[in-house]
Amino acid sequence: MAPEAMLKNARIDASVDCFSFGVLMWEIVCGRGSRPYPNMHPADIPRAVRGGMRPIFQQGVPSAYRRLAQACWDADPLRRPSAAALVVAVKAQLSQYTAEVAAQRHMAAAAQAAAAQAAAAVAASAQAAATQAAAAQAVVMAAAAAALGGRGRAVAATAATPATMTNLEAQLASTPEAAGAGEEVGQW
């Protein structure tokens, strides 16, 4: 309640509603269902408000919002904003907030798209590496088939897997040509 509304024979006008609107602004962002002065006995609140006590905003409340509520709580009713000025100020803050949210959503979408592009690039790189590895295995299989002569054709016709590569190394080690090769045979 506005300080002047607590006085006997006070002249009451729309400025008391403006004061109450400022309290509602506080309750919306900070009240969480409690009254503005939870640690005070209700009978002591009118004297404290007449003495200049006002609700305190928590950190994180936008400064423009806080300043508007505090303007509504001015001790001088003539210095409080009018209802029309409150409508203009609230609409301006809402427009600014809406634009900020839209910008944040745009930035989040752009970051998500960039992450998707990076993931696609990594997948393409992995696919290229797998293709290069398969090509290298095919070259090794062809070279082994040539080294084994007729015996290697069946091995070269199979898919190049780690098991066939190990089998191929064993076959190459048992060839007469490998007898003088020593350690070089297993170094494919």
C-alpha cells in the first residue's frame, strides 16, 4: 500500500495504484508467493513503508525493470509514472525482451547447425580413412597373391580382413622364397 494511503484524511488518486503496480512487479519476479517483508510483523509494515522501506530486488532482475518498479515506489506521488507511462514502458521492455530471446534462439540454432556440419565433416573424414584403409588392404592382398603365385588366388579373392591378413602372413612365411627373407616377411 502506498505511504499516503496509510494516513488519515489522505487524498487518494491513481498514484496509489501505480505504487501497488510496482509492488506487483516485485512479487512477479521475487515474491514467490511471499509478501514483500516476510521478516516483519504485519502491524509494523505501514510505519516502515512510510519511513521509506521498499522491497528489495534480487540480483539478476533486469535493471530497466527494477528502475520502473522503484519509480512506482517514489515517496512523492507526483513523481510516480502515470498509468499511460507504465503501459509505454512495459511495452518497450517486452519488445526488447522479445527481440533478445529471438536473437538468442537464432544464435542457438546457428551453433546447432555448425555442430551438425562439424559432425558431418568428422563422419566424412572417418569414411575417407576407412576407404583408404580398405584400398591399402586390397593392395597388400594383391601383392601377397602375386608372391604366392597360384596358391594366393583364393586368398586374394576373399575380403581383406585382419584374419585373412594373418592367414596370408602365415602362408607367405611358409613359401620357399621366404626362407631367406627372415624378419621382413611379417612386416607388412
